[in-house]
Amino acid sequence: MGLFEQEKPDRLRSDRPHSARVWNYLLGGKDNYPPDREVGEAILTTFPDFAAVARQQRVFLGRAVRFLAGEAGVRQFLDVGTGLPTADNTHEVAQRIAPESRIVYVDHDPLVLVHAQALLTSGPEGVCDYVEADVKDPLRILEEAARTLDFSRPVGLMLLGIMGQLPDEDDPWGVVRTLVEALPPGSYLALSDGTDTSDALNTAVAAYNAQSAHNYHLRPAEDIARFFDGLELLEPGVVRSADWRPHLSGPMPEAPAHAVCGVARKP
């Protein structure tokens, strides 16, 4: 019996939609269940551009990692809220540029764990590890990641689409601050999240929250910009995903500006 079959009865909760699997469906993936697809279709009915926004976020990940592994010379990455593996995962992009790169992925969905063990495998010169942990527990994330990453050397912290899963009362800004404070100077934060700029998107996310095991919280762009407080924000600043250093990849899918992103350096 394979690991997937062992995990499924107790932990995969295929009877309820899950954010990683809904996101996988919106990206055109196949690692999802009927409840995930039903919610995904409900989102697309209310907000047809949502799939394009999801793909924009994926392209931004590639751009950010290319910058960090290339121009910035980062050789270690901590990717929190990994989601289900697709094409051009963080380690694949980084290790094309610097094969010795070390990557730690963090997620708390058991289905992500199954796929991570099978697909998030490092090249021979580098290292990949996977930590099963909740973003709400940054100290555990740091403790587990320290088995693979050297926190005396710069780290690229990737937080893409994950901080919106924490409500304001869980102090997502404090979570990011805890993670960043553990990193040495010269480290970078790459972060993106959805904004509350569209009534249709707000309605679609509310419908998702009503059915899902995990809620998503859209925020004003200025609240997302607060995640970079105390850091040196790189040009072009906090901008819509399509506008962050487009020369680092091909064109993005066309979509309204309902997700913003940025990359900043720890001085």
C-alpha cells in the first residue's frame, strides 16, 4: 500500500475542500477532489478572472526566485505555504541557476506532504527538505528548517498567498516578523497576497470560506505592504503581480490587479 492510500482515510479529508487542492484546481492541476472542484467552479462563476490571478502568482514565484538565486546570490530558501507541486517549483528554478541551492518547503496539508516526498526532490548538488507545520507556528518552522538551512547565511523567505490564510486576530504581521527576525542580514522576503479591491472577488472568497476547512482573508494593499516594515523594499515596490520585474520571465496571464507582491532585503 502506498503512502497516499495510508494517509487518505485519516487525514486527507477528501469530503471537504482544502485551500491547496482548490488552488491546484484553479491552476489546472489534477490533484484535487470533487468538493475542491465544486468550490473552484463556484469561485470561477462569481469571479472568472480568479484562475488568471492564481497563474500570475505562480509566475511571480518564478521571477522572485530567479532574482534571488541569480542577481542576489541567495543559496537557501524557506518556502512556507508550498501548496501542491506544479511546474517550476522553488527548488527547480533555484537549482537551474545554482545547483547547490538548499530548499525547505513548509505546508500542513497531508496531500502536499505525499506529493512533496515524491516530487520535491533535489538535484545531486543541492538539498530539499519538507516540514509539515502550520504558518501560525513560526518557531516550530524555524526549528525544523534549521536542520537543513544555515541561519548564519542569507535565506530567501517565500510567503506566497499564505498570509491571507490568517485572520487579523492571529497577527499575521507578527508571524512574518518572527520569521524575518530569525534570518541573518542579507536575507530576503518575497511575499504576495490577494487584495480586497473587487466586490466580485470578495463575494467569491466569501463563498469559498463558507464551504472550506480554511478561510482566506483579502486585505487592502496597504496592509499587505506592512509585511515589509523594517526591510529594504526593492524596486518597483509593492505592485500588482504582473508588474514585478517582468523581464525575469515571459508575459503573465492577463488579469485585473487583485493580487500584489513585493521583495525586500533585510539590512
